[in-house]
Amino acid sequence: MTEEKITNDVFEETEQTTEEIEPVALDMETKNQQFDEDVEKVLELLQNGDYFDTRSLLLSYNEVDIAEIFEEILDELSIEKAIIAFRMLPKNVAVEVFSYLPGDDQVNIIDGITDKEIAFIMDEMDFDDKIDVLEELPANIVDKILDQTPREERKLINIFLNYPEDSAGSLMTPDYISLQETMTVKEALAHIKQQGMDSETVYTCYVKHGGRELEGIVSLSALVTADDDILVSDLMHKDYVYVNVYDDQEEVAEVFKKYGFLAIPVVDNENRLVGIVTVDDIMEVIEEETTEDIERMGGIVGNEPDDKYLDIGVFRHVRNRLPWLLFMTVMLMITGSLIAQFEEVLSQVIILVAYLPLLMGTGGNTGTQAATLIIRGLSVDEVDLKDVGKILWKELRVSIILGIVLSVFNFLKIVLVDGQSPLIALTVAFSMIMVIVFAKLLGGMLPMLAKKVGVDPALMATPMISSLTDMVSSCIYLLTASILLGIAL
């Protein structure tokens, strides 16, 4: 019996259940170690063609873990082996596993299975997951899938695909419980029982007035505890929170964080309910935005949030990193030119050169600390543009205290350990106070300025702060040396 015959026969099963595994209490480290060992075992079994043992081991894990194992299969073995393992999964499990795979792996699976298998997966997937998959697939495969989709669903899919990529409309799902305000509690509960299995959530129901206009919301708990003859309109809340289909996904994430909802209704410009956004989709958005901010803070631009490091080509890595590196190179060239202007100072007191990296590094580090805190504060709405004065005053006090502490430490070190004159130590110590004050204020203000002009504050982090503080630190230090040491410029 061929591999394809074996796996196709398994995939054709209409209903499969996994063998119940006796739960065992394990600590997280032990679980992780066991998982890693099982991943290696799956790879070995699959490589040796032991498919039924592979299937049994895979089904001892839940769908999320199986998807992680499939990522390893695709990385370590081949797409052919991954397709064989995928076809061995029960159909309901295969659909769930597919929804948890990264976009590139989904495309690889789609390319390797039959049209019938594709159609089944798409029919069984949640609507919002289906939209996410279709957005990643090549146009020819999307057309093939849509050709096999019922006309009404195809029309709905096309509507969702046309929303802006980072909007609430692209995140939402039409799978929600909607009630009419004229329903009784008994009728509403019967409707929930009928439609609940196909909905993303049953905990919150959305009440419409007439056609699609959103009138209010009502919780499942309110319905199950009320008398059967009470009208839904008497239980619903009209002061609901909602988002517009064109709201940016970051704004939607902020609403979730503020109110702690599991789902939020999405309406169009006429207040018609078109879908809901659920918390699991927002968690993905938050992860994407966090990844983007981290990369920007490191001076990396151009990567997509779901790009894997090893999947990005060398030249694309170069292209994404080069702009900021060129910018910092220019800034350092300017710094070098400024230092050259103090050649006379440096030639007469050559020891000054030894402490220049200390001041430049300290300035960059303290500025980056301030910038990181302000960027984080802006991202979670702890600070706003109106707080500029408070931020300046706080960072000024912090910088003075830090400057004094570090200056005293370095003064003692330069005199007692390095054996230099107190005047040299005083020059370094006084310069350090001014450098730290400047760097802290700069780190606090640059993200606020970026926010004011509509630029992502994350751009004003390590690369920008380090470059500017290096340049200013060297100027402060050498000017201070010229004044305190009595050397003419």
C-alpha cells in the first residue's frame, strides 16, 4: 500500500476521536523537555516511514502543539513528509492544526493537498481564520477556493478581503449571535442554542433593531437568569462600546486593553453591525505591533510582523538594516569632525581621550533608558502629549541625582585607582552630570516629538538617541576640559 493511499484513506474518515491520555501532573520544565523529545521522535518516525506510530504520537497533543510540531517537520524534513503527516490527522483535528500554522506553512500545505481537501478545510475553518488564510495565499489558489465556495459566502469573503489590511474590518468575523429586540428571553435562548455552535462567542449577544442596525448588547448571564417572558429590549444595554470597520487595529487593541472585553462589535458608518472582533485576534495584533516596535527601536525597518528570521534572505536583511546604519555613520562622521576641532586640547592632555568613550556610552545608555520608558508609556496610554512638562521635570530630577552619583563614583575611581589629578577627575565628573542631564531630557522628549508630528515613537530609540548623545557628549566634554583646564580653543 503506497504512502499516498495510506494517508488519503485516513483523511477520508468522516469522524475520528483521539485516544484519551491519562493526565499526569508535570512541572513546566519537564513538560517542555518531554515535548522536545517527542518532536525528535516524530521526526525520526516520519523519516523512517512509521506513519501509524507518528499519528498516535501526534494525537497525544492538542492542536496548538501539533501545529508547532508541523513547523519542525517542515523545517527539518520535507513538504512531502509534512503532507503525509497532515493527511493522517483526523479531519476535525487537521482543520484546527491548519488554522494555527504560520502563513508560509499554510501555503505549503495548500500547495500539496487536493482541491477536495482544500475545500473541506476552508468549509470547516472559522470565518476570520479563513480570511487570514486567503489574504496570504497566491491569487490563483484564492480563485480556485472561491470557485468552490457558495455564492453568498463568496460575496461576503470578497467584502472582507477589500477592507484595509490593518483595519477592524480585516480582523472581524461575521460569526456572532444576533437577536432582535422584540424577542422574549425564551425565544432568544432557543436561538442561541440553534446558532451557538457556529458563533465565535455566546457570552455576549448583539441586539439589532429591524434590519442590521445595532441597538444594544445583552449578556448570556442576563438571559439565563431572567424570566422567559421578558423582552430582550428590557435586558439589553444601550451604552455599548463599539469600533468602526475602518478603525486602525492598534486603536481596536487599545479599546480591548481599556475595557477588558472578550469581543467588541464592529459597525459601519450607518451604525449597522457587520461583525465582531474577538480577543484572540487582538492578541495577535498586540504581538505584531510589539514585534514591529522592537525592530524599529533596533533600527530595523521593512520586516513584516510574521516574518521569521531564518526565512528572510540575506539581501533583504541588508536592505532593512542599512538605512539606519547609514544615518548613524553620518552622525558619527559629524562627531569625529567635532572632536577634530579640539585637537589642541587632546594633544596637550592626552589622558582626556581615555574617558571619552565612558561619557559617550553613559550618555547613550541613560538616554535610551528614558526613551524606552516614554515609548512604553505612550504605547499603553500612561503618558500623553499634555504631560510634556511633567516628564521634563521628572527626568530633570532623575538625571541630576543619577549624574551626581555616577560622577562621584568616577571622580573617586579616576583619582584613587587611575592616579590622575583631581582636575582631570573634576572635568570628567562635571561633564558626566551635564551629559546625563542632556541625554535624559533628550530621551524623554524625542518620542513625544515624534508622536506630535505623527511618526512612530519607537523610531526615536537606541539608534537616534545614541547618535545624538555621542555627538553632544563629546562636545560637552571637550568644552568643559577647555574651560576647566585653562586651555584656549
